Amino acid sequence: MHWDWQIFLSDDGGGRTYLEWMLQAWGWTLGVALAAWCVAVSVGALVGVMRTLRASPWINRLALAWVELFRNIPLLVQVFLWYFVLPKLWPAMQQFPSFWLVALALGLFTSARIAEQFRAGIESIKTGQTQAALALGMTRTQMYRYVLMPVALRVILPPLTSESMNLLKNSSIAFAVSVPELTMFAMQAQEETSRGVEIYLAVTLLYAVSAFAVNRAFAFVERRLRLPSSGTDAGVSAAKVAPLGLGH
Amino acid sequence: MLDLDLSFVTLELLRKFILQGFIFSVQLTVIASLGGLLIGTLLAIGRLSGIKTLVALSAFYVNTMRSIPLVMVILWFYLLIPLLTGHSIGVEFSAYFTFVAFEAAYFSEIMRAGISSVSPGQKNAALALGLTPTQSLQQVILPQAFRNMLPVIFTQTIVLFQDTSLVYAIGAYDLLKGFVTAGKIYGRPEEAYLLAAVIYFALSWAASFMVKRLERRIAIVR
């Protein structure tokens, strides 16, 4: 077989080259992923905190139900529910562009996974820290805000990195409801040009580059957030500080 | 407001539209997890072999697969198999090949962690007893690695079962497609999507509940 990279410079019939189309599609992919990421992290942190509130069993159960619900239905089925079923239930949603429906579906799907990471991160913190915070007269909210969350966030950065890369890859699901992102571009351009290998190679490369960029961005954040007192990670420093704080 | 009408769901509908898709989804899950586990174990052994080319090759394979969205991998195989072999093999077979190849990368990482979790003393003891390196791997290391990783392997299989719905991209007839088709024919798409969600949820939730029980039982034995 021979290569034909010229295909990217030819017109797609709508006044733009396939290269331009692909770059626009890349923008859609990054846009869906970013919007979904914001939903996933904020809802995930909230549900994760709710999972650690042992004193309020009903909040805890509600959060567990949230996690089980969004974790046990395939993402594609969830996207269909958001796109086809919920607008029937709540007609105002028919005005929502599919971009936001997919971002919500992908964001809430991922929020269940991120919630479990936050829960594990918070639970990994020694109880001495909690007791010290309460002994200092902090309220529960202050304890989460100033003691638990800052440490938990650092502890979960590595798994959060790979979940964010998963989210980026999962954004390819948006093709199913015709969001003009990279996978949709790949399918359509492949059909129009019959130069599938070149198209798929370029799209695959863009996905890999994006995932790598996410990885590097998190590595940067991890370096910036590293506590001066700690050797390699915040979990170690939490373990070191706790016995000193209360002497148990 | 949504007026749900489930009266179209009959035994005949299930037999006509859903059963075939369900069987395919289960077959795809079973074949992909067994095939993926087998190839993934070989990849993990290669990765840990210390032989430079083997280490580099398996690392390259695993990292490449893991950096591409599954939908793109499905499209790639569907495009490449006819291009390389000269004839089309159909969406169902294409899906089998794709999922075995894709899952192998993920199972390889699980087995790599499993093999590393067996203490080096076990290997030394096996060698001291006169077992060859191959025998020690087969009879001492791998059984323990497999056992340690059993809950993770099952959890990955549940994820895999949910991921099989992505064969939608090439139009294979799986469980989801069964519901979508039935919904279209009977003019009840909303109910069909909801039912699909309920079935997937029930199966995945029950399976993860069983994995949790298994995890507890293994933990007690140790």
C-alpha cells in the first residue's frame, strides 16, 4: 500500500481542508473533556466527602447509591439516557445542545470513580489529624477545608491523573450523539476519502498527544503542590505528622 | 412528561430481539477475558523477563493500547483486518479480535502487578528445590499471582462487559443493539433505553457484589 498524506490538504466539500476539520474536531474533543472534567471533579469531591461522613448514615448511603448507579451502567447507555430519555422527562432539556448532554453524562459517569478516590484518600489520613483538628476547636467543615481535603487531594493525584486520561479517551463516546469530535471526524472522513489509515493514524496521534499533555500537566501540579516537609509524597508526611501532633 | 408503557415487553420480544444480543455480549466478554488474560500473562512475563527486546516490545504494545480510546481501537481493527487479509470477516469476528487484543494490554498490567506481588523468596525456594525457571514460573509463581489478582481480574471483566456495548461503533448486534432495535420497531425507544440501563445495572451490580464477597473470603484465608 502507499501513503497519501495529501488528503489532509484537500477540500472536504464544505470549503475547508480535512486538516482544518480535524483540528476543529480536536477542539471539540478537548472541550467535551474539559467540561466533563470540571463536573467530574466537583461532583466527585462532594460525593467522596459524603461517603466519609460516618455520623450521617443516610448521606453516606445516598453517596454510595450515587457511586453504584453511575458505575454499573455502561457509559454509552448513560449517554443515550441523557440524550434520548431525560429530555422527554424534562422538556426544558430539549434546548440543551448535545455538547452539554455528553459533558454531563461523561462527567457524572467519571464522578463516581473520582468519588471513590477521594473517599480512599480521606480515609488514608490518620485519625490523629481529625482528632487534632477537632481538639483545636475547628468545625467539621473547617476540618475538611483546612486539614483533610488539602492532604487527600495530594494523596489522590496519581490515580486522579490516570482517571483524567481515561476521561479524555472516553470523550470519544460523543460520536454516538453526533458531536463533531475526533472519533466522529475519523468515521466520516474515512468514509468520504477511503484514506482510513492516514486519517485514523492522525486521530490516534492527537489522542495520544492529548493524553500525554494531561499526564504532564498533572505531574507539574504534583510538583508544585508537594509539601516542603515531605520526602516524596504527601501521604508520607501525613503519617509522619500525625503521631507528633497528638502523641498517641 | 414521560408516559412509560412497558406492555410491549413480552417473552416473544425478548426471544426475538434481546436474547441474541445478550448471548453475543456474554460470548464477547468471556472470549475477551480468557484470551486477554492468556496473552496478557505472556506480555507480563515478557515485560518482567529482563530480556531487553522482549521488555521493550511488550511495554510498547501495552502503552500504545492503553493510550488509544477503545472506540478507536474497534474502528482500527475493523478497517485493518480486511485491508491486511484481503477479505471481510464481519463485525462480530472483528469485535472478538479487537477485544482480545485490547484487553490483553489491561490484563497484562494486572498480571504484572500479580507476579510482582509474589515474594522473591518463593522463586528462590522453587529454584533451590531443583525446579527449572519455567517450572517455578508455572507451578509456583503464576498460580499465586493469579490467585492474588482474582478480584481485580473479575472487576476488570465487569468493566469489560460494560465496554462491549461500544461495538455499537461498527454496528455489531449486542445486548444494547437488541434493545435499541426492539425500541425502534415497537416505537418505544425511551422504554428500551431505560430497560437496557436496568439490565446492565442489575448484571454489573450483582457481579461486583459477588466479587466483593470473593475478596472477603480470600482475605480470611490468608
